[in-house]
Amino acid sequence: MLAQSMKLFAAAAVCALAACGPTYPNCNNDSHCHEGEFCVDGQCQQCRDDRDCPAGQACNAGRCDAIPGYCTGAQDCGPGQDCENNRCVTSATRDLTPPPTDTTATGGPCSLETVYFGFDSDDLDSQSRDIISRNVRCMQQRGIGRVHVTGYTDPRGTEEYNLALGDRRARSVLQYMTSLGASRDSLSASSMGEEMAQGSDEASWRQDRKVTFTER
């Protein structure tokens, strides 16, 4: 009996010295996981969200998977394709974004146009800046008193990350509008994130990544 008690005491002492924890892949915190892994809901996983994965990969159920069609340059794409916003696209795919229209050229009333963004980006390209410039002119021409800009994202990524991304897109547009002379008091911004996303592939996700303008 004494010998058995001594064995149990020795085992407990070894466990204490070794900082015994849950059996892998179970965990209580990141220290119980392998290097580069994270403890998520009691399980060691490769990632928590897309930010934990290297470039060209996305977090899928705790695992970093390659993003289909990801590229860093035209050399990563097939014949007849270009690398646009880290995606291999054909000319037909690029043309899916509705071209901007300016009805003032034909004498009709102007309207506030939607601005589209690249994947995981809140940067304004030259086309987006042109659309925003027309929208500011339209506000002045029609005497629009207030405009609300709303940022949206495609459904990839966590809800929290997409809400923040939508907010960055909306505020990027708002900031450019004020630089063009729009009154800050006449503008407001919010984010819908992925809530209204309807796309199911890259072609349709492009339509989800946007900022809309609403007259108030």
C-alpha cells in the first residue's frame, strides 16, 4: 500500500514539473498547441481567421487552405488571364462590374453611383475616384443635402473582420468626398459587412465588395 502511494505521489510530482495539460489536440490555451497553432474552442487549430494564414491561403474550419486562383502576378495565371487584386481573371470576368455612367452628358438628372473594391481592400482605384467625383458633383447640381455611404463585403472572413472592412471602405469613400469639397456635416457612414452578400464565386463576390450612396 505504501509503495503504491509512493508511485502515485511520484507521478503527480512529474506531472507538476512537466506542467501537464490536456491531451493534444485538446487545449486550454495556445501554449498547449504546437508552434504556429492556436487554441480555438478547446481544440488546437492552424488558424483562427484569414489573418493567421500566409498569403494565398484562407482560414477554413481552422485550417489554412489555398485560395483558388490566387496570384501575385500575371506569371501565376493561365493564357488569356491577368492577375487583378490577387485573382486570376479573364477579360470577361473583369467586365462584370457595371461600367460607370454619367447621365449628365445627355442632359438627364444625375444619380449617385456605387463604388466597387478589390478583394480584402479599401483602396480607391482611378475608376472609383472618378465615380466619387461625379457623385460629389451630382450632390451639388441637385442640391442633395445629406448622403449616407454604406460599406459592404463579400462573405469570406469572419463577421467581425468584415464589419471592420466595410467600415474602412465607407470611411475611405467619405474621406475622399470631403477632399473634393463635400461638407463633412452632410455625410455619414456605416458598415453592413457581409450581411447582404449574395455572391457564391469570384465573379459574383465582386458585386458584394462595394460602397453605396443613399440620399437622406
